[in-house]
Amino acid sequence: METLIRLTAALSIFGIMIFWEYLKPRRKLPVERLVRWPINLGLAAINMLIMRLTVGSAAYLAAVDAEQNHWGLLNQFNLPDSFTIIMSLLFLDFAIYGQHVLSHKWSLLWRIHQVHHSDLAFDATTAIRFHPLEILISMLYKVACIYLIGADAFAVILFEIILNGAATFNHSNIAIPESVDKRLRFLIVTPDMHRIHHSTIRTETDSNYGFSITCWDRLCGTYKAHPKYSQDQMFIGLDYYRDKKVLSFLDLCMMPFRALPK
């Protein structure tokens, strides 16, 4: 049931975003959907299958196990459910922010994470363009964080829904009025904000790591409000892969095992 709830929410949000992109796109994409989408969706399908066969519900089961055995910080106290849920969400959100930063700073993880950044366009399918190794590592990391904090089981389900939904939203190629975007950024990560993170300029790639709320970037000094070039003119992706235009499914699968381009 937990898996069905997460999948239904993820597919619903994805459908809304791609329809919104079609109606009101933010940028003209340099690569056609028919070229990119089969690759990105293919990766997503492989990841779903691997998760289904391996550690798909590990996060939820870890939360239940931690609660039953009184493991983790929050399970050491008799706290109100609302407080436990809020603290679980905030802790996991910051943990994913930290993981994202580390994925850029540690070359071993960057070899894997570059699959996500090698997309030359930026739309809802970019949110699901991850190497299977990164999906597995991320799940194991979340399980460790859940045991550490003693996260509430309901909060874990809610967090997974927020994680998928926010990633789909902030990778979407949707046009939001600048005045609305500015207000939204007081709390949540918008597509214009996260697009900067996918810039080919290194200082911009090393910014805006948050996936749902903006406070971590602001508190940790990684927030960047505007790119060097306009949102319409900025280049997306990684310079050392731009000459190839579209990387094949096999290219993406093998990318972590090849030397990083100079």
C-alpha cells in the first residue's frame, strides 16, 4: 500500500507538470522530447524495477523497525506526534541537501551524479534521470538517517511523496511570473531557482542544492538568486558532454565507470 500511494502521487504530479510544460513552457528546449524522453523515462523504468526487486520499501520499514525497537533520537522521548513528524521531515530534508552537496564535492559520487547533470535540457523528465547506483545509494543513506533520528513512519511516506513531487516541480520547464517566483522562493525551490544549479558555469552548479525548501541554501551560503546569463539564454548541462548533444542509454549507464573528462 505504501508503494502504491507513493507511485500514484508521483505519476499524478508528473502528469500535471508535463501538461503544464506543454501549455506554458519557460524555455525552448535544445533537444526534442522524442529524442530525450525515451532515454530519461527508460532510466526511470529501470530504477523502478531495481527498487521493486531490492530495497523499494526500505525507508518505511526502517521507520517502523526503529519505532518498535525504540531506536533513534526521537524514539527516546515521549513527544507529540505532530512534533515528531515535523522534526522527521526537516531532518530528512536537510540530510538530502547534505547528500546532494557531497555528490558534487566527492569525485566518486560525482561520477554517478553527473548522469543527472548531463541532460542538455531541463524539464520534468530531468527529475528522473538518475543512475541506478545513485538511487540505491540514496535509499541506503536515507535508511541510515531514519535509524539515526528515529523518524516517524508516516513522516517517511510523506517525505518520499514530497521528495518526488518537489523534484518534478523544480525541474519542470514551466513559466511562472517573476513576481510569483520571487514570493515562492521565500519557502520553496522553484524551477527558475533550481535551473541555475544545472548551469554549465561551475559556480552556479555549486549552488541551489535544495530540493524542496530554500532555507538550507540560504543558511549554508549556497543560495544564488540569478544566473550570469538570463534564464532564457543560460546553457544547461556539462560542457564536456555538450558536443555529443544526446548521450545514449548505454552512455549514461556506463558513465560512472569511465574516467572523468578533463
